Amino acid sequence: MSATSRPGCKAVRVSISPVLSGIVRPGVLFFEGLRVLEGNPDLDSALGQAEALMRAGGPREGIARGSAAAVRAMYRKVGLDPTKRRPSSEALLRRIVKGEPLPRVNTLVDVCNWCSAGFQLPYGAYDADRIDGDVVVRLGHDGEEYAGIRKDLVHVASRLVVADRLGAFGNPTSDSARTMVTPATARALVVIYGPAELPPAVLDHSLTVTAERVLAYAGGSILFRLVL
């Protein structure tokens, strides 16, 4: 599937490899005109309330309780052990339950981490102006790797990745430094790595809430929204 921006803007095409059909159903949001800030007191307050609720075992966004299990099953279907390479969504929730706060990076990343922990779905947020060419969700090639954010090289052979003409730049566990979101980011691609077995209504709700929160705390507008 693909989406094309307004006349005069570069076309954006996002697709998924047929190999992943029946395993992954990614949800995609593309934002433009963003105003990403290093911090926002209102967002910090909202995150604190969400952390307290999750820590108390309260409702997590009203989502299906099977989301975490579905993500683990998705990992296993592509040959990954989710206990060794933990999905980012699960790692975030474990952090909260242990009494630690969600990481505070910037308003766009913080919103995505909030949604990921609440919906128990892995998210990726990428600076669209650092993406080169068409985007595809696929399995990593033999020997494929990239420089991670605050990490050494991330090896992604046979792993679920999102990639462009230059190669992989993200996966449901850790993303690349090349396309990381910063306060300079004006256009962003947000990917929710939804398991194919997830009820469509859950992914749709996740996309809706994520879009609302991004617009509330990072401004901008939605250029397109789609489910692959």
C-alpha cells in the first residue's frame, strides 16, 4: 500500500513484504508540520498519571488483554525469542511496574512510548526527512545492521524491520540513530507493529489515540493514515 502527499511534495510509499502476510499488520501515521519539544509540562503530568494507573494495574487504554501475547507470538513466527529480544512495549511496561518512569526524550517520542506501554504494542517513530526512498516492512537481510540509538550496532538479520533504500532503520525492539526523532524533526513516520491476529478494532483505536496525542503535544497535522 502507499500514500502520496500533496502536489509538489515528495511521494511517500509504504509497503509490507508478502512474506509477512498473516504475521504482521502494521499501522502507519505520517505527520508534517511538527513542533517537537524536549519537554512539555502538560505532557509530563499526563505521563505521570498514566504511569501511576499502569503501576496500579488499572485499565491500559481499554485494549484487548491479549495484545502482549499476540506480540510475543508475532516474534516467534519470525524466529525471535521474545524473552531474549524483548518487544519495546513489554520493556516499557516492565520499567513502569518496577517503579521507574517512562523515558523522557522529546514530545513525539514520549507520546509514542506512552501509547506503546498502554496498548502493549511496539512502536517506531522516525524522522521522515532522514528516510531515503520507499519504505517497506520486511525481514532483515543476512549481515544487515545499523547504528542504534545510545547503542552499538544493532544486528537485524532475519528480524522484523522497517527499511528504505539505504537499508533497515528500525525494528520493534530498537531503532536507528540515522532516523531518530529530534527537536529538529518536522515530518515523522510512526509505525505500530501490530500482530496480524490482533482484532482490527484494537489497531484502529491505537492509531486514533496516538494521532490525537501527537497533535496535542507535538502539533502538526496528519498527512496520511493507513493499515498495511
